[in-house]
Amino acid sequence: MKAALQKLALFSVILLAMLLLAAWAARRVSGRESRYHFKASADKMIIGHSYTECGLNDSLIARTINLSQGGESYFYAYLKLKKLLPANPQIKTVLVSYANNQIQERMDKWVWDDKYLDNNLPKYIYAMDVSDYVFLLRKNPVGVFRAELTLIKNAASTAVRPRDLFADRTVGGYLYLKRNKVDSLLKTDFLEKEQKSIRMKVSKANVDYLKKIVELCRKHHVDVVFLRMPMRPDSPFAKNESQFDSIRKADFADVAFLDFKHYPTPAVECGDFEHFNHIGARKFSLFFNDLLSDGLLQSGNKQERIDQAITALTSKKTAE
């Protein structure tokens, strides 16, 4: 009996050592800086969640690459930037999506719930420092272990057949959205349910990692600019507007803010109440590109110029 237990203990130690070695090797494979260099001649990068992923077609915006990804919290966006910025010194400006839902408590789930860990941790664990890793372990240790196993599996397949992180949107990219669900959603109780589900508590974790994003960009001498995508007037997601504005003014007063909240959003251009479809994305991207080409980022009155352009566009659409 004693001999059997000793053999089992030895086997367990060997297995643990092999797993740790495999995890270390997987980090080395996943974390090679050369994998994160993109060929695009861009000096501006967009990061964020699905709002910018679906709403900004970077093929229509000069010298800009959109690496937003649906379901990505600031925690993982920060880790992604830790690799992308050193690998792409040509980037001079990072445009960060700053939307009402990104400060809500529900964003906590986007950091440490199982499905977000499974999807994001294997991609970005190589960029974590001890404090990031311990933070996740405290929130969901089982999920972290499972994601480590996914990392080992993914690294093995990557070693056999290397992946192009940009071609397959592993680290994000513009998403061509075809759907148009606004009219059908208006026939349901969707707006009422969403309004009731929104809580006024703030995700401290997401706000803290947004601060880290700002610090990281400045460390690399990169300008950081916040961007709020257009919102439909009947959207339920602006319920926390006063909170949203208070946090920005208290914690990010020195960060430029481009607010496109009042840009016109007809139903035919929207995939749903939160996202543009490809029609809306094309029109807004061209509108945004015109502003950038006209020197918006260098302007001392950015928001005034945005508001003037939106007013002119709205008047033109009304006249039509």
C-alpha cells in the first residue's frame, strides 16, 4: 500500500512538472514579439469592444488599424497593448472606446467569468505580471487552471502551424455586421427589460485597467484618446450617463474625449441598439475619416468641431 502511494505521489509530481513546463513553453510560443507586428502602414490604433469592432471600418480610415474585439474588457485590452505597442513603434495614437456600458458592474464578468477566461487568457497570459495573474486567481482559480490547459493545447497547434494573428482576427479587427434587428426589437419588450437590468454599480476592475491603458500609452510616448460611438436616442444604455461623465471628469480629465453620441443612427444602419451594421459602419467611418483628415486630433476644439459636423450632417439628412 505504501509503495503504491509513493508511486502515485511520484507520478503526480512528474505530471505537475510536465504541465508547468508545457505552460512555460506555451507562454514562450504565444508571446513572441514578432507575432504582434502588423504590416499595415498605420499610425493610429483603435481598441475596444464590439461597438468599435462593428462600427469602425478601418479600410475606410486613413493610416488606422482597428483591433477592437467583441467581449473584450479593458483588462485584456491592456494586456494586448503591452505586446502591440513595443512591436509597432509607428503607432502614435491609440483611440480607446469609452462607452457607458464599459464602466458598469457587469463588466466584471468580462474579466473573470469562465467563457471570457477561456477565450482571452490563453491569448494574453504571456503579457501578465504577477499582480494580474493573482487578481484572476482570486476571482476564479478553477477557470484560470482550465484556461491554462487551453493555452497548452493552442500552443501545440500553433507550433505546428503558426497563425496570422491579424488575418484571423485573433487580436481583433473590424467585423462586417450584416444584421438589422432594430425594428424587430422595437416590437418586443427588449428596451424595458434592458432598462431594468442595468445597475448603477461601477466595475472598479475595468476602470482601474483603463487607467493602466492610459499609463501604458504614455509610457510608450503614444497619445491616448477616448472615443464614444454613436448612440440611438431611444437606447436604454445611457441610464448611467451622469456616472459615466463623472468618472471621466474625475479620473481621465487630461485625456482627450471624442464624443459622437448624437451622430444620427437610423434603424437601417444599425445591427441592433448597440452596434452599427456594415451600412452604418461605412457611413460613420467615412464621416470619421473626413474629420481626422481635416486635423481633428490636432485641433484645440475637438468636440466643437465634432458637434458642428454632426449638426451639418443631421440638417442635410433632414432636408433629404
